[in-house]
Amino acid sequence: MNAADLAAVPWWIWPIALFVVSFLIGIIAVLAGVGGGVLFVPVVGSLFPFHLDFVRGAGLMFALAGTLSAGPPLLRAGMASLRLVMPLALVGSIASFAGALVGLSLSTELLQTSLGILIIGIAFVIWYLRGADNAAVNADALAALLRLEGQYHDPAARMTIDWRTHQTLLGLAAFAGIGFLGGVFGLGAGFANVPALNLLMAAPLKVAVGSSGLLISVINSSAAWVYIHRGALLPLIVVPSILGVMLGSRIGALLLGVTPAPVVRRLVIVVMLLAGIRALTRGLGIWT
Amino acid sequence: MDLIKSDRALRELYAGWLDIATKAGFVVSLIAFLLYVARVLPAYVALEELPRYWALPVHQFIQATGAPSGWAWLAELGYGDGLNLLAIGLLGLVTPLCYARLVPALIAERDWLQAALAVAQLAVLLAAASGLIGGSG
């Protein structure tokens, strides 16, 4: 369809289509263990007629809404650690704010090309990286000062696990970089948070996954305001996306126990590769 | 109070506020959206006109439609799109609200370092929300 054909489609088709796509992404993201934003931005940016500025704004709100609603149960179960999140979120939100400012000043072609490369790269990262349940580590001086440690009960393993983290400075630097990219591209960046917390800082995998969600909710709150003030949030795009992901995430959580996760994980990687290639070809002017 | 108990109490406090504020934000968003698409409230940019403009970069969209940016949308709450921006903004205020509740609890526990981090985070979030830095393009 060309631009004229797309403009002729009745307006109400688009929010319904967005709701359906967001609902499906909400289900798939939970099953695959990735943040929805990393699917939402490339998929909606490639298949819908909206400018990437509005898609990235909606992507940030999409990730924010999903993580805000997931936060309370994760905190109550001890899977998300406030003590771990607070210093990392502070660095990440400053970087994300800067990233949002940079992202809204870049050309569409450059953004599409960079987004394509980033999404293809993330698909490979998800393919290669596996979580690790780390042995106990010795906290570095900064981790000890910030008391980056905790305890949670793992019902699957039927044991209570004490944990602490290390390599705090590297972790802070990683979250500055992750926050910046998230702000530029409107991603929640859970794909990067979890390995940074788990593989770099040695937080247990479940604590890394839970804390990643809480981190996104804090970090995206600052970048979201940049998009609001710049006029880059269109309610007709944002609200159906938020409602779709909320419902989809709940269904995904219900299906979690009966769905073969590796199959879903491969599906996500294929979708990301296709969406990444589509964004790349649009950015390079090969296939607009 | 030992670290584990103190952490649990803080998590419960944050989770309780997060839960209520998020649910309220979603209900407000849903109601505002229904008022908008059911045309109970007029739209600043007519719904059937939007497809002509939403493929434009945001600065061209604003030029073409006269849509508000910065804090100007607060003067347009009588329109469906303006009211929806308020609802979206409320979701953006959930985290600052939870942090604001956390600060006195951390101070009461004399956890000065975490309290300082929370205050700094609150300052960053409020600076972003104020639009004073990078608020207009």
C-alpha cells in the first residue's frame, strides 16, 4: 500500500489494529521473557503508517505501562530489589532523558537505519545469551556501601537465596548506555538490563528479571516526559497500545506454564530479525 | 530493624502505592480514551483528519495541525486529545509519586545514602516532567 492508500483507510481501523498487535506482543513478550518495547517499536514502525517519532513515544509508554502494572507482584515476591534498582535507575534515567532529546533531533532515515541495526543485533544477543544462576560473589566497595544485597524465596527450588552483587561501577556504566539507547529508540531495554544485572553484576536471574521491570518503569518515566512535551505522544496511538499490552501480558502470564518457551523465543528472534531488516531497508531507502 | 526486614517493608510500601497509582492511571486513561473516540468531547485535531498528518515528523505535525506542545496541552483539556495527554501524563507521574513516598520512610530509618539517591531520582523525574530541560523542540 502506498501513502495515499494508507491515508484512505478509515481512522478507526488503526487503533483497533494497534490494540490487536499490542495484545499479541504482550502475550509473546511474557512467554519469551523479553520486554515488549523491543518488538513494538520495530513491528509498529514497519507495518503501520505512523511516523517513527510517534511510534517511539508510544513504545516508551507501552514499556512503561507494562512494567508499572507488573511492579507490585514482583516487589512483593522479592524478585525486584529497590536497593539494587535505585542507583542504577538514577544513572539510567538521566541517560534516557538525554537519549530522548537526541532521538527527537535525528533524521528519520538515520533513526530507521540505526534501529534496524540495533534490533538485528539484539536478536543475536537474545539468541546467544543465556541466564546464569551465579555462585555467591564478594561485593565490591561500592556495592557494600550501597548494600546491594537481598534475599528471596524461590518456590520452584524450595529454598531461600541470599544474594549480593559486584562490579558496581561497570554496572552503572552499562545502565547509562542502556538508558541512552532506550531513550533514543523508545525501547524498554529489558533485553540488556537482564544480562547486565545477571551476567555483569551477578544478581540471581529471577532478581535480574524482576528488577529489570522496575528499572524500566523508573527510567522510562523521565524519557516519557520528553516525548509528551515535544508533542510526540498521540493518544490514538498510545492508549490502544497500553490497553492491548496490559491485557496481553495477563494472558501471557496465564499461558506461561503450558507454552514451550524455546519455541516462542525462536519466534521472537525471527520477528525481530524481519522487523529489523525492514527498518534497515527503509532507513537506507532500499524498500520504502 | 535488620536489612532484610527493612527492605521488605520498603518494598511493600512502594508496591502498595505503585499498585493504586497504576490502577488509577489506567482507569483514567481508559475513560479519557472512550470520551475521545466516542466524540463525547471534541478533538483538537479531528479524528478523521489524523491519518493525513501522523506520517509527518513531530515538528511538521505540530506546524500542520497547530497541536499543542510543552505545557500548552494543559489549556486544551476540554478536547478529547488534550484530556488523554493528561491521562498519559498521570502514568508518567506514578514513579515520582512512589519515590516521594519512599523518601520519608528512608529518612525515618536513617538510611541516608538511599534517601539521597531517592531525592536525586525525584529531582531528575520532576525536572523531566516540568519540561524545563528539553521541553520544547
